[in-house]
Amino acid sequence: MPIFQYKAVSADGDIKEGVLEGASQSGVVAHLQSLGLIPIRAAEVGPSGAVAVSGGGGASSGSGPFITSPTKTLFSGSILNATDLSLITRELATLLKAGLPLDRSFEILINLAEKEKIGSLLTTIRNEVRGGSSLSKALDQHRDVFSRFYINMVKAGEAGGALGAVLMRLAEHLDRAKELKDSVISAMIYPMILFGTAFCSLMILLTVVVPQFKQIFDQSGAALSTATQALLATGMFLKGNWMIVMAIAMLLIWLVARSFANPASRMRWDRRLLGWPIAGPLIARIEMARFSRSLATLLQNGVPLLASLAILKETLGNAVFRDAVEFVARELKEGRGMSKPMMEAKIFPKLATQMISVGEETGRLDEMLFQVAEVYDRQVAAATKRALALLQPVMIIGLALLIGFIMFLILDPMLSMMDIPL
């Protein structure tokens, strides 16, 4: 029978930890609850004694208060990344929904902290709460960790008297947003490895192999075509001036990064990206999914629509979409609703604007926005698969043709020297 390592909180707030045998994780959770404990973490211990990684990214996506924990525990990272933030939020929601006071809940999280940096952050927030500050105000002092979106969600939960429930929904939102981001990043790993391998192979061919043939051709006095001479010159230049080439490449990267930091230049870049054949529609779907889910989450938790749109500008990565959201917010102030300005912006997908229009008419905008997010999550996954299915063979064939062309330019004069027609 599997063994599970658990951490739980007793009714008086004491932390209990140990191991239990159980047929399943849910069985262990039920047993802990029957003992009057609040389960915080429970993960299966492998044969080697290591905690098994669960498939849910370290957090349960169910509606219950229980939180799973993978090998990477809540505070095992060196910084408070997206996974840590989601787990902190979910654990805090679990403790609050179990009836523990806010300061006591933070005390438990502090005791669970395995990194001094995280523990110090939670201690600071707890002290501010004990000093009479609301949780949202305490979080607002740490904008480098907690976004405006996060803080306003907490503020809405405090105003509605349902902070635990709001934090649980916020944790689920963070999990879904991270899943979307991770799916895109994971899909790009193989093409980036393939591109990096191709680049390294090409550089080795030009800086190591090609210069060796230069000596052979110089000694033989063979007649070389213009293309072969250009190839040999390029190889010799890269071999003798590779540090200058690297410096130029780093300078170009710095200039591009600086260009992205400029709002006007970033707008031009993002507009061009949206116009690309494959990347453009994919970026639009990603931004639409992010926009819809974030707006739905804010509306569901009582944040007014106009304030939600103002907050959402910070969550979108594309400057064109941010500008469009600002336009929709201005038109909304004039009483024109939301769907019509979205159509006029001509940047939001037509299906999304139609669905949002139905949501406005039926008074169920938040529910419809969640459906829009689900639709575009699926479209992002499908579009990513199609793009990769096209990109990978194109890159492989392109690399093969390029290397084949280089080898042709080298072999042609060599075979001519031996009077062998190519």
C-alpha cells in the first residue's frame, strides 16, 4: 500500500506532520479530516524515499480545500515564482476556510517556510496585519511580488467577507494562467533546441571545416567561383574575428531589448507580430484567453467592470491589446457597453466579441467570459500543435539545404581539380 507524507494543522493551529499508508491520496485526506485535522499537504513517497511529483502541477484543481505538494515544496524555490505564489494563495485559502484567523494562518505558513527570504516576506505581511492593516494594504507594500490584479482580488474578498473563497478562486486562476503559459513555453522548447543545434553546427562548419579547405585551394591554385570565394572569406572572417562577431550580436540583442522597453517602439513591434501569418493569430488567441479569464475572475469576485479593465491592462503582454482595452474602457465610460467598442477596435477575435455580446445581453458576462477563455485555451493548444508540426520539418529541411549548399561550394572546386564532373 502506498505511503504518503503529510502536513496538517490541528484545531488549535499546531502543525502536524508524518507519514500514513493509504490506498489513495483522497483516502489519506479523508482519514486526516476524520482525526479533526486540516490537511495542508500530502504526497506519495516513492520507493527511494523521495516524494512523488503529482501531475497537477503541485496544486489540486478540485473545489475542496486540500492542497497537494510535489517534490518542489511550497517554499523550496529561491524566489517567489508563479508556482510558489499559487501554492501560498491556496494554502492560505485552506486555512481561512477552515476557520483560522488571518494572523494565525500566516503564522502557520511562516513555520512551513523552508527559505528565509520567503519566511521574511510572510513575517512582514503578518506584522502589518497585526498592526491593524488590511491584507490588501499589506500586500500593496510588496508590488514586486503581488500584482495589482492579485491585490484587487484580495480587496474584493475582504469587502465581500469571503476572503477564503476568493483566495481559492484566485489560486485556481493563477494555476490556469500558468498552465497556459507553460504549454506555450513547453511547445517552444524543441524548436529552440533544434535552432540552437543548427546554429552551432553551422558555426562549426564555417569556422573549423571551411578554413581548412582555404589552405588546400590556395596551394593548388584552383579556380574558384564567386560563391565559393565568398564562403571561404566568411569562414576566415568568423574564425579570426569571432569575438567581434559576438560583441556585435550582443549589441544587437541589447538594442532590440531597449527598443522593446520604449512604448512607441514596442507598439510597432507588437503590431508587426500580430500581422505575421502563424505567430500573429496564435498571439491573439493567447491574449484573448488571458484577457477573458482575468476579467471573468475579477467580475466574479465583485470588482466593477471599469475598474477590472483598468487592472487588466497590466496583465496583457501585447501593447496593441493593451491599447485596445484602454479604448474599450473609455467607450464604456460613455455608456456604449463593452462588446461594440471591442468590435470597433478590430483586434479582438470576432467569435470572442460575439460571445461577450451575448453575455452582456443576458446579464451573465462573467460566465460567458469563462467560456471564451476555455474556447481560446483549446484553440491555443491546437494552433501551437499545428505551428510546431509545420515549423519542425521546415527547420530540418532548411538546415539540410543550407549545409548541402555549403558542401556543394566546397566539393565543386575539389572535384574540378581532379577532373571529376559533379
